Amino acid sequence: MKLLKLALLIGLLPLFALGQTDSTTLTKVGDKLPEFSFEIEKGKTVKIGDYKGKLVLINFFATWCGPCNMELPLVQKQIWEKYKDHSKFAFFVFGREEGWEVLDPFKQKKGFTFPMLPDLNREIFKKFATQSIPRNVIADENGNIIYQSIGFSEKEFGEMLSFIDKRMKELSR
């Protein structure tokens, strides 16, 4: 019996490493990505479901958030610049409670080239969590959540980067 419990615990360890133990998180690994629409550019709305068939990375941040401002330059260099032209990759950064008038100047000032999109009333964020940013969610090509993280640390970022690299290699076969 102890061996069975140990095997079960070891089998569950990767789930805890994927950041789904926090009480503010409303989704879990294995869930379908919640359906939502968003402005991909001013005046042009798309649905997240339009990106099925791709590995989708969603990041929630705010321009005033210190850890977010540490994470986003790494995202730009180590994820976006590596995969932005890959046909099986999509990346969306949502500014929690921030509109185009805040996001566009921030993006330009920081030199970011990835899609930085408004979530003015937390309409998207509240499908995933009640609080805490930065927050990353990765969905597979079938629209299933396969990774989640909260906050920023170099260790966690490295784990997420390795996870993305592995999945992108699999999708490129």
C-alpha cells in the first residue's frame, strides 16, 4: 500500500510543478482552454479557438507590475524572437485592466514586438484566475491547458522555456 501511495505521489509531482496548486487559479492542467474573444488589433476581434492547431502561450501582466517587467524582456528574447515566425505557435500578452492607450506606448517604449492586448475589465483574466500576475498559460494544439505558472522566477521561466522548446520540437515533426 505504501508503494502504491508513493507511486501515486510521484506521478502527481509534475502536476504540482505546473503551478496549479494556487487557490487563485480557476483552471487546471488538462482543462479545455476557456472560450473568449479579444481584439487582436484595434477594431479587429478574434476568438481564441481560431488558434487551434497551434501551441498557444497566454501571458497576463500589468505595466506597473515589477515581476512582469522582469519577465517580459526574457519572453521577447527567448520565446517570441525564437518562435514568432513558426506556423504552429501563437503568443498573446494581455494587459490586465489596461487599454490600448496604456499598452501601445508601453510596448513601444520597451521595444516589445509581440502582441500586447487589452483586457480592460479582466473579462479574459477572470476565466483563468481571481488574482496574481504575471501568469502564463500554455494550451496545446487541441486547446487543452498543458502548463500554468504564476509569478516570475528565473527557475520557473527556465522550466517554461524548456517546456515550450520540447513541445515545439514535437509539433515540428
